[in-house]
Amino acid sequence: MKELKALIKIELRSTLLMSIYFLVVNLCGLAACKIAMDKNYVNQLRYGIGWYIAQPNGEYIYPVLVGTYCFTLGGIILLVYFQFVKDKSLEVGRFLKALPYTNRQRGFVKIGMGILSYTLPFLILIGGMLLLHGSFVGQMQEIYNVFMNQEVIERIIHINELLKMFLLMYMTFIAVYLFLMLVQYVANNNLGSIIMSILTLIAPLFIVLSGSEIYSFFRRMHRLRNLIIEFLFVPGYPLTLEGGSFALDRQNQEQAHFIGYQEINHYGLKVVGLILFIGLCLIFIHLLIKHTKMEDSDKLFNHGLAKWIFIIGVTVCSGLLLADMGLLFILPLFMDEYFVMTQVLILIGALIGFVIAYKIGRIGSYKREEK
Amino acid sequence: MIEINDACKSFGTLKALDHVSIKIPKGCIYGVIGENGAGKSTLIQALVGIYTLDEGSILIEGQPVYENNEVKRHLGYVADRNQFFKGYTVKQMMDFFDLAYPSFSVEKFEAYNKVFKLKKNAKVKNLSKGMQMRLAIMLNIAIGPRLLVLDEPTSGLDAIAKKQVLDLIISEVEESGMTVVISSHHLAELERICDEVTILNQGKVAYQSTVDDLKAKVKKLQVVFEEKAPEDLGKWPEIVNLDHVGSVYYIVTDQYSHSFEDKLRKNGARLIEPIGLNLEEVFIYTSTVERIEGERGKDERVKSFNKN
Amino acid sequence: MFPIDVRDVRPIYEQIIDQIKEQVIKGILKPGDQLPSVRQLAGNLTVNANTVTKAYQELERQRIIETIRGRGTFIAVLPEKEVNKTKLEEIRKALKGNCIELHYMGFYKEQILEEVSKICEELIKED
């Protein structure tokens, strides 16, 4: 560990900066929750059940968590960007390579520091939310004790579900982070690889949605379609909740309902899926780090395989994209030749996509030959 | 100390290094000379573990250098541009080197800085190119490296800075016995401080010898012939350049020896006077030949030159 | 201390040797004077320390300088000027060659002697 001090110092700047960002985001989330809770408490006292009926959507922990989750994901993207700025600059990259550290050590420290930077603020978020949750239940308990003859209905997410959600969120952070890292080792342009990673995460979802619109499969099978959609978009895993319920009963005649709703769908499957995803990312990162070479830094893609995956992906997606746009604007004019026109648009889109992707994929491999 | 064996490296279709072999003994100050694009930078970067080789090997004290931390800990590398990290100050770079290299000595760095006088809290990116170079050299020598590799260290430096830098290198070699490899265009400095040199041309080794030998072999002779100069003088294999002003011939040979002088005398030379060439001129004459003569002529010459 | 000319036909270490010898002849360096250390001279002239070492070793071989362990390098104090027979032979050969060349330039014996005279006088004048 001691000998890695210099590496840690290199990574410290970017990760510390982002750590502060994550902390701010999480603290804001906690603050928003606290404010909303207090407001709710006061309103309950003022208006009682009447207020509640007028405000059907009392649930706010979930939206706040979604908010912090999205901001954190954004932060993770920024984190990866900052972590790789140095490496991708030719001069600094050269200097780093000449230092007495192996590629693997550098990668390991980078990933470790990166994960640490959002873990600590996240732990603070968890701790804070648990406290707030407890205090909220306590508040509602208080209200209940005062208004003995009324039903106090409050929707709140059960603490177990909350913890499960946090776990899933954390795993998704790691999964997205590792995936962004992975693509950084595949493509040599910092910004380019980030854009590629984001698009790659969205692409499967887009292909299924658009494909199912155009080719009308899954149209009838709503449940299957929704299931596929839910599993295709990795960052969305912690967010799809459905109504479940639990009730906190008193031993009395009067019922006090704390309706805990919202359970995470297919929790077990998602956890397993994420573990697999993370595992694959780690394996590929390990392999790619070993084979990273400075002399390839002119080229955009280190490996031919990655280049072709990129090209095929862009081709398919641009075909579907053009067809989608067509469905909106042009096709209402061609109602008779609907199907044929769609295919034509797909082909045109695919061709355009292919040419653009091919040109992009060739970036860098020209230069040396001309020399 | 350093063994470069049959090193080959290509970038696409361009062969940057073509079967380059060099042996560098410990404590030597070794120069690598060549035009732009001759392969100097590629060789240097392969030597410090930035590039891999397609074929061949580079061993430093018997160990390969690529991804080898143990070797790199005692290896100092000064690139032609040394901006280091954005926003770092001189002091922060010093601290960084202290962390990264176990044998780094802060006292040594301070001692050198008494001569170079860089402000500790100056940001590296605000320093001039010359000052950045001086910083890089100070940092790397303060490591106490066994091998110091410099890529164009004197380009962009004024005369005073150049002297300070070279003096520092000379005294450090004398004191610690470190080995130095320098690649440069500035041959005037190289020839004073280098023990041996390799001249690279299009990725291949064109000449390789000690500086003294090189200058002993490659000489310019002012020759006056008794009558007319021999007809085939221009085609003599020992002659790389021929010029004349009136009846005075200026012959540049890369195989100077007494037998060559005798050959000239046998062909009617009355007066032969050697004119000193500096390394730059040696380089120019030996390089332009390749372009005129082509591959075969050059190979023959290199073989005979290196044999002698 | 003295100029090193990279254009000179002689290698650097030879120039150092010749310069020191010249200074001894002219009396600038007297027997017993201390010479700079190898490192000092190398730094002074901006040349490789090995080159200076080579020069010093040759000068020591020719008994022009001597190194006293722990104290430094000094101009040798010789009881008397011995005539080195092999060195004399070498010089004779060189002189012979130069005379031949001068002859080919059209000089006769008197003119050759005149040239040698001029050179000696110049050296004395520089003192």
C-alpha cells in the first residue's frame, strides 16, 4: 500500500472533488426529505385526515431518492471523465507510463479511489435516511397517539424495502461506474468513450422499444414487453417499484394504517443480474488493462472487435431511429405503403449510420500510415 | 549495462526501428543521433518502458524494462516536453517524485535548485520551456538513477541553461557512475560529453562507435594532385563526399587511415592536409550519402566501417 | 581554462594534453602547481569526465603531471629534463614528413629552417 502512495495522490484530486459533489447531493436529498417531512407533520396536525385526502400523493421519500440517484449517476459520469483526463493526454500519459507503476496498479488504484468517492457520501445518505425514516414513523406515531379516533393513513416505504433499494442503488452505481471505466479502456478518447458508454447502456432498450413498435412484436404481450424493458436498462434497476403493502396495526379496535407500499420488482433477479454484470465488467477490465499500449493512443479503438461492435450497434440504431422519426412525420402521408416505407427508412438510416460509424472507427489508423 | 538486441518496432506500415542493436556500458554517456523521424524518440520511449517492441529485446542490467517496476524505480526519464500535472507547483512535483521513487533525495534536489533557482511555489505550467526542462532534469537526477535517459534535453534552452544542464549531468556521472543516454540534434554538445554514439537513419543503425573513433575515421582532406585528379575519384568506395575549388580537392572519407593516404599519394596526391570536422558535419556527410548512394552502397560502407 | 575546438583534427583529450603541455612550456603552469580535479576540469570545459581522465592518464604517463593520493594532481617536478628517446624518434619522423611536404610546396632547406625559426620565435613572444 505504501508504495502506491504516489498513485493515490494522483487520483486524489479528481476523486476528492467529486466526493464533495456526492456529499452535497446526498445532503440536499436529506434536507429535502426533512423539510417535506416536517411540512407533512405540521399539515397533518393542522388539517388532519382532511388534508391528507386532498394530498393523495404524500409519498416523497421515493421521489427524493430518485432525484439523488439521478444526480449521483450524473456525478459518476463526471467522475470517470475527470479520472481519465490525465491519462488520455499524450504528454501526461507518457509521463505516467514511465513511472515505476504497472498498468494494473494504476487501474486498481483508480477504480478503488473512484468507488470510495461515492461510497462514503452514500453511507452518509443511508444513515441519514434511516434516521429520518425512524423519525417520520415516530412523528406519525405521535399523531396517532393524539388523534385516537381517526385513521391516520400515511404511505411510507417500509424500512426493509428502503434498505433493499439502497443496496440495489449502490450495486447499480458500481455497475455503471465499472462499465464506464471499461469503455474507457476500449476507446482512446475521453469524452468519446463516455458518450459511447451512455449510448450503449440505452441502446438495447431503444432497440427493443423501437423494434417492437415497428415490427409489432410484443405488442400484445404487455407483461413480457415490460419485463424485457425493465431488465434491459441497467441504471433503471432500483427505480421500478410496484405497489405492495404492509400495515402497522395497533392492538386496538381502531386501526392505524401505515400503508407501506412500493416494492422493488424482481429484486432477486436484479441483484443476480447486477452481480453478473459487475463480474463481467471486472473480468474485461482486467484483460483490457493488461493489453493497454501507449502506442495505440492515436487510434480510437484498441481492438478490432470493439470497433465492429460499435459499427454494428450504430448501424442498427440509426436505422431504427430514422424509421421512428419517419413514423412520426413522414409516414402519415404514405399510409398505403406503410410497411415498405418503414423498411426503406430503416435501410437508409442503417446505411448512413454505417458510413458515419465506419469513419469514426477508422480515426487514428490513418495517421501512422501516412507518416 | 544496457543491451538493445535487434529491436524492431513498426507503426502501421512505418518501420520506426529496424533491427537496432546497441550495447551501452555502465557509466557511459551515450548519444543517439539522427534526423527527425529517424527513430530516436521511438528508441528512447522503448528504452524507458513506454513502448513495447515488436521484435527484439531491451535489457537494463539484464532485466526487461516494460512494466517492470523494479527497473523503473532507478530510471530517470526526461522527455522533450515536461509539463507534468496540471496545476502542480514545483514543490508539489518534488513531493510527488519523493513518493514515487524510493531513492529520491530532497537534499539533492535543493542543492541543484541553488544553481537553477526555480521558485518552489511556481506552477509548472507557467514556467518557460527551458525552466520546465531544468525542473525535469533536477527531479530525475535527484532520484539518483542508475540510468538517466534524456530526449532532446537542450532544445529550447539558452546558452547558460545548456551549460548548467550539461555540467550537472557530467558531474553526476562522475560522482555516482550513472549511465546516461541522450538523444539530440545539438551535436555540438553531444560530441563534447558523449563517450559513444549511434547514428540512426530511417530506423536503422547507420554508424556506431566512440566519438573519438568516429572523428578519427571520418575526415575531410584538403588534397592537391600533382597533375589531374584520377578520373574515378568520385567512385572510390572510401569517399563519401567530393568537392573541388580550382585544383584543390576537398575529400570527405569515412575510412580514414594511413593506407588511404597512401592510396591518394599513389594516385598523384602531392599535398594532403586533414581538416577537422565537428560531429555535426560528420553527421551531415554520412547521412547525405545514404540518399545518393542507396541501400547497397551504404550497407557495404557500414560493414567495413564498423569492422575497423 | 582553455578553449576546446570541436572542429580541430585532434580528439578532445589530445587538445587538453597539448594545451597543458603548452602552458607548462610557456611557464604559465609551473612545476608543483595544482591542476583542477577531473570533475572540475570536465565541468569547466563541459566535456565528458572520461575524456579528462584519459588526458590526465596520458600526461601522467609522459611524466608531465603526477597524482599524489589524497592531495591532488600537480605539475611534475622533474630533476632534469630527460630526453625520451622513443619520443624523440617520433618527433623526428613527424618533422621528416613535414619537411617533405614543405619541399613539395617548393621550399628549400633554408626556407624550411626559416619557418621553424619563425615558429619558435612566435612561441617565445607569446610568453
